[in-house]
Amino acid sequence: MARERKYTDEDLFQATKQMIIADGYEAFTFSKLASVLNVSRGSIYKYYENKDELISEFLMYEMNRFLKKFNDLDKSGDFQTQFDLIIDFIFEQSNIHQVVEIIPQIPISTTKRVEDNKSKLSEYYVDMYEQFQGFIELGRQENVIKNHIPTAVLLGMIFQTIAIPNHFGIPQAEWVSSIKEILSHGMFEK
């Protein structure tokens, strides 16, 4: 049996995040998590009835952290200034798309705690979407973004380009700069 030791919520959530990103929701188990944390499964069950409770709590933690950092950004400039700031921020928080994709995988009917967490996560998601939608609207007001392109397409493009893997090891600054250029001006010579 693994030797018991105390762990913080931060330790627990970081281990959960690493495991979910590496292996996915379905492969996540308390046994594997306990092994990573060097504790018994029972020490995790003291706080969480099942993996859905833990994962939903982890998702709440991640979304709270993401939204707090996003809200702390100085978004007082024009669209181009905000665009650079927001794209840099999204790259710094690049795992958020993997985290958000987990939400629909959690069954709502496991426990009341999971149900409440999923409801709150939906609110966080709407808040996040509305903030990014406001960013797109600023671009439209400044006549920088084409009005005929749906907001959902624009936001999807932004978030999906962030998810493109850098298999060729292009330096991060060059990678981000290239993504910004493609998002801002496309790939065609004029």
C-alpha cells in the first residue's frame, strides 16, 4: 500500500490535468491518480464520491483560474492591441480547449455535486463565450473584422489554430507570430 502523505488541491488538480490531457476522461481512474500522488485511493475517496465529482471540481478550478486571468487582462486598447493580448493569453493557456472538451463527457446524473458543478460550468462557458464575442464585436465596430463572417466561425478559427501542434519545433515566438499573421491577414499574398 502506498505511504499516505498530504496533498493540496493544487497537487490533486495538476495531477488530474496531466492525466486527463495525456490519457483522456475514460482512462482516468482513482487508482492511477493515487499512484501519481503516492497516496491510497481511500484518501481521494474521502473527498470525492467518484471520478466525476473530482473531474467536475477540477474543471471548475480550471475555468475559474482561466476566467480570473482573462478578466485581469488590460483590455482597454483598440481591437489590434486586444487581439495581440488575447492571442498571447490563449497560447499561454493553450490547454483550456482540452479542458473544455471534457465537460460534455461527464454524466450529469452521477451525484448532486456533479449536477451542480456541470450547471456552474455551463455558466462559466457562456461567460467565456460572451467575453470573446464582445472582443469580436469590437473588431466589427472598428471595421477590422468582416461583418458577414459568423462570430462562431471566427472564434472557432481562433481556438482551433491555437490547438495546432507545432511538430516542427518552430520557436514559440515565431509560431505565435505566424498564427497571428494568418488570423489577421490570411495566407495569400495581395
